[in-house]
Amino acid sequence: MSKKIIPNNRLHFIGIMGVGMSSLAIMAHELGYIVTGSDLEDTYSIEAREKLFKELGIATFSGFSATNIENKPRIVLSAAFDTNNPEVKEAKKQRLEINTFSEILGELMTNFEGIGVAGVHGKTTTTAMLAYILQEAGFAPSYMIGAPYIAGLPANGHIGQGKYFIVESDEYKKSEESNEPKFLDFPLKHVIITSIELDHPDMYQSAEDVYGAFYRLSVKIPRDGTIIACIDWPLVRRLVSRRVDRPYLTYGLDPSSQFRVVDIKEGEEMSFSILHADNQHIGPFTTKLAGAHNALNATAAIITARHLGVTDSVIIRAVRKFVGPMRRFQVLGQYNGALIIDDYAHHPTAVSAVIEAAHHRYPTKNIIVVFQPHTYSRTGRLLKEFAESLKGADKVILLNIFASAREKSGYVTIEDLIKILKPLKPDMEYRPSTTEAAKLLAGSIDSGDVVLLLGAGDVYKIYKELSQVGF
């Protein structure tokens, strides 16, 4: 795609070393924007992106200062920082325009045909697989994916030469000042909707509120666009029934799906097929991904790619080669013969799905779950659901609630979850830190175990800490 310089094409990124912000900055640079940025001194040195920015001619600053704001740029503000930041204060003093991540990403998509991947579950994996399939097909897509690393793709954000731009489309609010969902900032022609249920209770009071956001998203899709929807979810099914003026491709395990997932077989790899409503058999497909939930994610990517013109033979080959994003059922290694797997699952539905997938893939092993709840509002609102979701594990170890940048404390504590979980799993354990959990695992796991490190915080650190325990 040709570069397009727009009025005031200077962008200054506050928090430029973050995973998403750094990728967005590089993509903006590739499209002809003049980019600068700054970040905390600790983040600046740890992230090791300084060299790449220097090679690209992107000026970056270690630490925040009003003097970093030069030549009247537009500001791109990371969600990790607020109005107390000295550069934000200076920007307001100069009356500069302050943009969110989603606003600028939406702007970068302007000259492309946008494909959004939305849903409470499965966004990252589906986005990454679709981008990988289109890359393998020679479509040279642009994309932005919500994981720091995806095997087989050059980066989590990339500007390609093709016409398609695939973007992971989040329903969470775009800033502390605005409750507008991020995905409404994206100019989409096509959208995949993987699931709708209650999440982010600090923003949405009910599943109906979440549904309302997705309804607004569906209204934005043009009549010559496409909505690809998993109707296994009642609220997605309702959305399909109400948006009769938009073309739909429906998929799922449900027999009424236009593209029904069938013949799921689990082993060292997973295989499945897709049965079209006209009895056309598509596949079979083999994937390294695990679990029925990932068969559905793959199906969303497959039918979208077919809709865009990719041949079945290319799709079959790409699906088989695709490894998956970082922190999605990622095998980290072994300790004392036990397999250690990391997964980002932080909602009861996802926790249940990952545990079930582990049992199917490793049917003779004990499945040990180390779970780190993420955010006080989610934990408090879904306490009973979290307890139920963990029942399927052979053993559970709970960590303290991981506070987010937007939510440092809350009314709920880990003791509240322990009280509900204890009657369901009497032998559950609690440890206050990843280090203490690592010590417990080091003295108790062996070749008969698979350990799942679950959560959106820093539970993954346990794998590295196991090697430092000293047993």
C-alpha cells in the first residue's frame, strides 16, 4: 500500500516501549508518520527496543520530561499512564491533540480493507492464525495482534503490501476518560465475533451491556461487508437474528451453523473437519493447537480466509504449520519430568476450556493448575464461576489476585475465592507469591504431571523460578 502523509503527521508516543505501543509506532513510521516517543527509564532499558528505533530513525527518550514534546506533535497516550504524567501536562498546556492507541490504530487502517476479530474469548489466537494464513497465501496482510510474539510472523504488528488489515478488536474501553469500546475506532469491512458474555465488570454491568457494544459494532459493518459469527453463544445467535440486513457466515458446534465443526480428535495434535450447510465436507484440518475452543478459533480463521479467496490447499497447509501466539497453551519446557504449560486464560470460561484441553491432550497425566486471578472486579463478580471452572483440575494452587494498572485494589481478596473453592477441591493450596508456588511445585511434581500456569498476570515466571529453587 502507498504511504499517505496526513496533516500533522507528527506523533509522540508516551509509553513507546510497551508491546502494543512500540509496534504501533513502527507501523506509523512505515506509513510515513514522523514518530518520537518516551518511556520510564526501567522499561526503556529492559525492553531492548532502543536499537531498532535507532535503526529506523525514531527518536526516543529515557524518562518523561516536558522538554520531550517538540514541534507540536499529536500525542499517543499509553493506557499505563494518566494525566499526572509530565508530558501529558505539557501537551495539555500546549493544547495538543491527545489520542488513544485505538484511535491511532484506526487511523493507520484507513487505506486498507479492515478485518476485525472481536469476542470475549479467542481474539488473539484467531487474529494470529488468520494473519498467518493470509501471509502463507501471499496476500501480504497488515495486522495488529495482542500478543508479544507469534511464531511464523515477523512481529505482532506489521504493515504489509496487500489490501487487508487484520486487527484484534477489543471491547474494553479505549481510555480512562472514555468508556467507548476500542473496536468502535476501527474502520472495519469484515468482523469475526467469536463469543459474547460478561467480562470486564469494571466497565460492563451485565452480559446485556456487552451485547449492546457488539450490536453497535455490527451496525458499523457496511452492507457489502461480512460478519462471521460463532452461534454456539446465545448472545451471538441473537445478534445474528437481529442484524438481518448484513451478510453472515455462521460457524460452531451447533448443528444449525452454516459451517459446523465436526470430527474433533485430540492427540499430540488435534484434527477436525468442517461440514457446510449444503453437506460440503471441508478439510480435514490438523493443528498444533489444543482444545475444542481452538478448533472453533481455527474455523473462524479458515472460513474467513476462504471468503477472501484463499484456496483450501493453502489453508490446510498453513493451519498445520501454525504454532500459535505466545502465552496460549505454550509449552515452556519440563521440570523433573513434568510438562509446564503457560496460558493467558483469565476468565472462567477460558480456564475451563484450557483444563479440558489439557485432559484431552494428556489423558494419562495429572493436571495441576496454578491460577492467578486477574483484576479485583473480575474476580469479585465471577467468584463462583472461577471456583466451578477450577474443579476439573486434579490439583489447584491459587496465587494472590494480580492487580492491573487501572485497578490497584478492590473489595475482594484471594480468601474469598479460597472459601468457595475449598469445598469443591479440599486439597487445594494457596501460595502468596510465584516464588512460593515454585517451591511447592519443585518438591511435588514429576513425570506423571502436567502443570498449567493460568492467568493474565505474571504467573508464567514460575517456570524460570523452578530452576532457581535449589531442590
